[in-house]
Amino acid sequence: MIDITLASLEIEFTKRAEKELYAFSKKERDRIAKGIDGLMNGLSGDVKKLTNYHPEYRLRIGSYRVLFGIENNSVIVIYRISHRQSAY
């Protein structure tokens, strides 16, 4: 688990990430949203820091990947949400 202290977190989605999220079925969308909510608790979940890649982090939710970055230690920006085969 990645140990990062974040104060008063906010989660923001890029337009691309919002569009990708709403392309999933309601069941998958709820599952992904639950995983993203876990990020607010000290980046809990299957989070990995990526090397030489932007965005800097990925959250694994089954076969799906949520690619995100952290700005100013207070905002988590979700850049992409896609199947693992097309995430990177």
C-alpha cells in the first residue's frame, strides 16, 4: 500500500474519465465508484505507483484500471477508467 498523507481530499474527473465511466453498465459503474471512494481513505485499495508514466498512479478494480494523479496533496484527479487491455 502506498503511504501518502492527504488532507481534505477531493476527487475530480476529467471529461474523458466521466465519459468512460458512464459507458459501463450500472453494475460495473457502481463497482468502480466504490473503488474510487476508497481512495479518499488514504489511497486504500489495490493502488500502485507507476514508473515513467503519467498519470502517476493506478487503481485496479478487477479487470478495470483507474489512472489518477494527486495534485497539491489535496485533489485526486481521475484521468482514465478503462479495461486493463487498453488502459496503458
